[in-house]
Amino acid sequence: MALRFAQEGVRGIGVADLDEDGAGAVAEEIGDAAIAIGCDVSDEGQVAALLDSVQERWGQVDLFCANAGIGTGTALDTPDSVWDQAFNVNIRAHVLAARHLVPQWLERGEGYFVSTASAAGLLTQIGDAPYSVTKHAAVAFAEWLSITYGHLGLRVSCLCPMGVNTSMLQTGLELVGEEGVGARVVAAAGRVLEPDEVAEEVVEAIREERFLILPHPEVAEFFRRRGDDHERWLRGMRRLQEQIVSAG
């Protein structure tokens, strides 16, 4: 997304990541229009420092992408510490960013929050309870922001892809047994998209000020079926779960 925004001529991009070297590589590829900041987005102090760094360099923040995510590949036996980490990264990070940015945006009468959730946030994620639950929460928070502040100039988009060729997915595919089930299901559910394909969808949605961003169009059909007949959808998901368990 950072690279795609730069192609659009955006001058003033803050690339933030827990992996500061990775963020630095992206910022270096963009050039003078970007800076890199090492940041744990689940830590409020670091989020505040991130925003301060960007604003000191370029002034106000016009658009924020809450894009950090973590998958666990675990179920009911998941330790509390893993649940806490999933909540902190997949949803609390969104709340922290909004807490600092929304008051500024409301004062100005405009601002844009792009939330990365997942198709799992609209449907569910077989094999990964914390991921499914926290991605549902991310969708709910984005909806709440849009409903609560949309009439005051806040625009919100929520990105809900299936498989994307990222290190998180590739790491999951390398796992064996139950921990790798979620990644294998995602990879088999539809075409795994490249990040630049998803970024293109994000740019188009921002232009249209569209809330739901579905790079995999089939997600819209799955979501419709879920809403039309929830019981039937649940039965289908149970069958899929049974097939996965039977296949080992």
C-alpha cells in the first residue's frame, strides 16, 4: 500500500512496522517521500510517537492504514497470552490509532481510516479461534467508526481479503498439523493474491469512499449466503471442518 500510494503522488508516507529494517527497505524504495518508523502498534506510547514523527515531518495525518496483523493457528487450548497478543495486534492497535487521530480529524472535518481485517472477519477462520474472533472485532470497530463519525467527515474503509502472498501466510503454510490448518484453508479457498493487487483495490475503494474492500469478489457471495441462510451456511462450514479433520 505504501508503494502504491507513492505511485499516486502522495508526498509524506510513514512506513511503520515492528520490523524496522523491513519498514526501512520500503521507505528507501519510495525515496524522499517516505520515512520508516519502528513501532509496536499495540503499544499506545509507540503509536503516539509514530504519529508525532509523521506530523513533525509532514504536518497533519490525512489517512491512516491499520494494517498490522497476527495469526496464531490455535483453538480452545490457546494460552491467555496468545489471545492477548491477538487482541492487542488485530484490534486494540486500531483503537489506539483512532483514539489519537479521530479528535484531530473531527476538528478538521475530514480524515480517512483504512482498517485491515480479513474475510475471516465477515465469515470465520477454520483452525484459528483468536484470529477469527479478533478479525470480527476489527470489522465491528470499523463499522462503529463509520456509523458514529461518518456524518462529521470521517471516512472509513475495511479491507477483507482471503489469501494474500505475505510472510504471515507463507509462515503458516510451513507449519504442520493443527497450527497450519488455517493457512492451508485460506490458500485453498481461492486464488492467493499478490500484495500489489490488493493495494490497487484499496486505492480504488478510497477514491470511491467505499467501506467494504473485497479483493476476492467471491467473499461477497459467501457473505450473502451467510446472511440469507445462516443455518445452511453453518452446516456447510461444519462439513468443511470435518473434511479437514478427516484429511489430517
